[in-house]
Amino acid sequence: MLSLTQLLAAAVFTPAFIFSLIALATAAFRPSERGAEITQAFNDMFWLWFIGIVGTLVVQNTTLAIASFIDTTEPTTFPRWYGYLNIWVMMLSLPGCVVVMMNDGPLAWNGVFAFYIPGAALTVWMFTTTYVLLRGIKAQQRAEAP
């Protein structure tokens, strides 16, 4: 169930991320041929969408945290500390969900709680996830080798 949830969350996140980039590309495409208000609207749409799609990342962090806590394989794929890291990243990313309601301040799209802290947490999470998965793959290969 956890792997399916992880897969579906990733499947939802990918097109949503691409659509936000399309909005930014639209804002940058021939900006001199339209009013500044339209360009700004596309730019706003990009940032609200880009920051506001953290819901799928929260689902992914939750499933990875649960998987690391219930992992009983030897060697473990996900260590317990990785589960706690996922809980921290999930909690630090949650303020991004409210960017559509805040125009300014720390919870706005460019605020410290909705952009900078979740961005730093996501960066740490991406490097750590790469390390944990590569370590798990190598440990599994060593365990299967005769």
C-alpha cells in the first residue's frame, strides 16, 4: 500500500510541477506583445502553483516515514533516522499549502516559512534520500551475492 501511495503521489506531482513551469514559460514568452498585468498574472500563477503543490510532497514524506518505521528487512532499506527526517521535512513543508491565502508576510509565496525553510528542507531531503537509496541498493546487492 505504501509503495502504491508513493507512486501515485509522484505521478500527481510530476505533471503539476511541469504545469507550473509552463505558466512561467508563458509569462516569459513574447512579454512585449501583452500587457504587464497578464505577464504578472502568469508569474503569480507559477509561484502559487510551484509553492502550493507541497501536498503531494507531504504525502510522499509521510509514506517514507511510515515505511522506515515498519521496515523489518535485513539489511534495512530505510533507517529509523530517515523516518524522522521525513517527518521534519513534512512539517517544515506544510506552510507552503497556505500561499494562496497570503499576499505578504512569512507565509506568502516568497516568505520565510513558505519558501525558504521548506526549500532548504527539501534540498536536504533530496540529497539524503539519494544517499539512503543508494546505500540500501548496495546493501541489498551485497546480501544477495553468494
